[in-house]
Amino acid sequence: MPAVEVVFYKDVDDTVPVRDWLAELRRRQPRAFAKCRVRIARLAEVGHEMRRPEADLLRDGIHELRIRLGTVNYRLLYFFHGQTLAVLAHGLTKEAAVPSRDIDRAIARMQKFVADPAKHTYREPVIENAEEDDEDDQ
């Protein structure tokens, strides 16, 4: 059961918030982007079995992928839909705890997704070349 398909949450206006966040991160911080790709690939490999320090459960079914580069913490908030699908719902850079408003945004996206998965699913092969070493700067 470990492996899951990782997809992106898509809004009704066809924007894909995490894809857009990752594109901006790639432009500004390529090393952080690479580390995020590694963590997404790891989520696809181990799914529900992913634990700290790589991931953690926040609340109400929302999990976080945990990425650190130097002193900066990057988080990708996600949820599971059934046993075989992980949905990336929100990306952020943080200094302390993940703000409640960001978790609430991910929860709202999860509720919309559950109501109509086909309408809110975006698939994109963004995980290629994810073998880059993720252990630096941990």
C-alpha cells in the first residue's frame, strides 16, 4: 500500500496554487525547489507511511511535507483522498508554526476536492530527476 499518486489541487478557475508556488520557488530558489521535488517523490514512494522529519500531520486530515534549506522552512500542505491519492493543496515558506489561515485554506481546498475530485484534480509530471540529494542543510 505505500505508493500513492501525487496530484495537484486545481481551483474552479483552473489555477493550480501549488504548481504556481513551485514555479515561483524554482525561479527564486532553485535549490529549495529541487528539495521540494525530492520530498514530493518521496511522498509518492511511501504515501501514508511518511513520518517526521519528512512529513507530519497538522490537523483535520491536513499533512505537511517538511523541507528545510539553511534557515528557511518550506512546507507543502497535502491530504489523502482514499488510499492511493495524495493531493498537494498549498505551499508556503514559514518561520514558526504553520499559520492557522494556511491550514484553513488547505482544509477548504480539501472540502472542494472531496465534493468533486475530477473538477479539482491537476496531474503534471513534475517529479522527474528527483534523485538530487535531500540530506544537505537538514
